[in-house]
Amino acid sequence: MGGKRIQLANGGWLHLYDDNKIRILLRALVTLVSSIVLLIPVVVLSTIDNKRRAVLGVALCTAIMAVVLAVGTDCRDHEIIFAASA
């Protein structure tokens, strides 16, 4: 990922990275995590015959995805609601 490494006076090291690269990496990780969270209900629905448990699994995964979007991105509230409802 690159970056610079600076030696400190006390013998430690300071690693400096480009903000744009960190932002890209964070957005990629959030996309990966939210994709996995959205795939879980599909797997759950294909294996569970109990409708209540299936609905609970979908609701739980939707809530997790909304939390990931709220904490990990700079989305506005209405964008998180739209993403969760989709």
C-alpha cells in the first residue's frame, strides 16, 4: 500500500499513508462486509423451513447492514433507510 516510514527520536517508527488510499480500502471493506451480510439471509432462507426464524434472520441481517453503513460510511440517514429497504 506504500506510504512513508519515519524513525522517531525514541527509536519507534511512524507510518504515514495517503488518505485517499485509506479511504478506498475502507470503502472496499465496507462493500465486502455489507455484501456478505446481505448474502446470509439468502442462505438462511434456503435452509430454514420455519418462517418466523427466516424472517428474524432477514431482519437481523438488514439491521447489521444498516449499522455497518451508518458507522463505516458517510451516508445520510435517508440513504441508509433506502439501502436497508432495498
